[in-house]
Amino acid sequence: MNTTAPALTQKQQYEANKLVKRLRRQVGQAIADFNMIEAGDKVMVCLSGGKDSYALLDILLALRESAPISFDIVAFNLDQKHPGFPDHILPDYLTRLGIPFHIETQDTYSVVKRVIPEGKTMCSLCSRLRRGIIYRVAAEMGATKIALGHHRDDMLQTLFLNMFYGGKLKGMPPKLMSDDGRHIVIRPLAYAEERDLEALANIRDFPIIPCDLCGSQDNLQRQQVKQMLREWEKKFPGRIESLFRALQNVVPSHLMDGGLFDFKGVTATGAPDANGDIAFDEEESCAPAGSGEPAAQVIKLTRPAPAE
């Protein structure tokens, strides 16, 4: 296994520095915006061996050096005994970093294979088993925050998956409380783009562990949504950024969830309301100039003239 990153040219080093600064800025901003890490926290960073979790650990370790608060980091990996899993890679990598870590070994693979019929997807049960183990270990280690490596693209994909297949306007939050009410889960990479994380992985030469060792096929639905978003961005540059901003700019009064907005209680007050509807006004296209997005078409309805 290569233990050192390949040498970079001067131009490559310049671009690499820009990339690292951008990612650290984005992660720092996400931490501040959602109060993800507080003084005295013990952050358990979950490592899968993929590029995203490696990048998360790399960035958090760097930010801790200059952070205005003190917090601890411990790396965690769950070895689920997938066939061919190289169980030496993460311990070797983390030992070289010189940081505290814990490798939990639980043969969930055999459990899933025994319970799930051949040919059926194993991901759902595997995920539930993994989540339970993570919460248990976090409690045993005294971790106050559990950090996961999901990024901006994951969040958008989840939004569309829930709309397309779940009938819910629901995404992937940057911070949440676990279902047992005992843990806080954070996603510091919420503002980071997957392509930037891929570039960082190449620069750092992370020892990536394949994610398909269990033999289960990739989630087909997620792959389809991922491809859809990539095609949108290619055809209409800036669309993904606009979609992501929409996650932070929700207007419940202009949706249809009575649990979020009291539609039954809406009455005319006779007074101007800045948040009132402008349904009969002609709105300009929201598409930014030069984005390639088609401008909105305003259709005017007119009453036909009475017959002579």
C-alpha cells in the first residue's frame, strides 16, 4: 500500500491548496451554522474506508488545530466481517496518524445473509444493525457527537428519493437526534461537493476500501437519481446549487402540509402582509442569467369578448 501522496507540480499544488482551503471553509461554516461541535465535545468520526469519511476525518483534524474551542476526536470503524475486507488498512492508517481509534468487530454480514433471501437487497437490515452498534459504541466511549461523512450531493439525492419513492418532502439533515434520544448525529460535510471530496482523496492518496465487498448491488434508485442530477448540472449549470439553496429556504405557507401551516385558519385581515400571496402578479424568471435554464412562461388568461 502506498503510504505517501504522489508529488504534485507547482500548478497542481496551487489548485490543491485552494481545494483544501475551500473544503475546510465549508466544513467550518457548516459546523458554525448548525452548532455541530461545542466546547468539550468528544466527536466520534465514523470511518467506512471510503473517500468521504477519510476526507471528513482529515478536515476535522485540521480544523481542530485552529478552532477557538477545545474538542476531542476519536475515529471509529465497524468491521462487519464482509468477505475479503482488508481489516489491516484502517488500523495501520490511523496508527500512522497517531489519533485514538476503535475498531468494533461484529459479524452482521452472516446475520444478514441468514435472514435475507438470496437475491434480495441486504442494505436496509445491514444499515439498521450498523446504526444500533454505532449508537451502543458511542455510549460506551462517551462520545457526545457522532460524525458521518454524508455530503451535499447525498443530501440532494435523498430529497429526490423521498419525493419519488416515499411521497415525502424530506431530505437528510445536517444535524439530528438519534431515534433513541441519546445521541446527536452531525454531518459536517453538508456544504461539500462530492467532486471536491474525490479530488481530495486523490491528492491525499487515501487507502480506499471497496464498498461492494458484501456482494450487494448499489442502490439502483439512488444511482438513477445521482445520474439525473449530474445530467441536470451538465445541461443547466447552477441548477444543483439552486436546488441546494432551496433546502435552506422553505416556505411552508406555499406547500400543502397542514401540520406545518394552518391553512384552515387563514382569514383576510384587511391589512397588507409582506408574506401574503402574489399569485396574480407576473413573476420574473428565477433562472440566473446565462445559466441555460429556460425562462418561465407567463400565461395570461383573458375573458373572451361577448358574441355580437
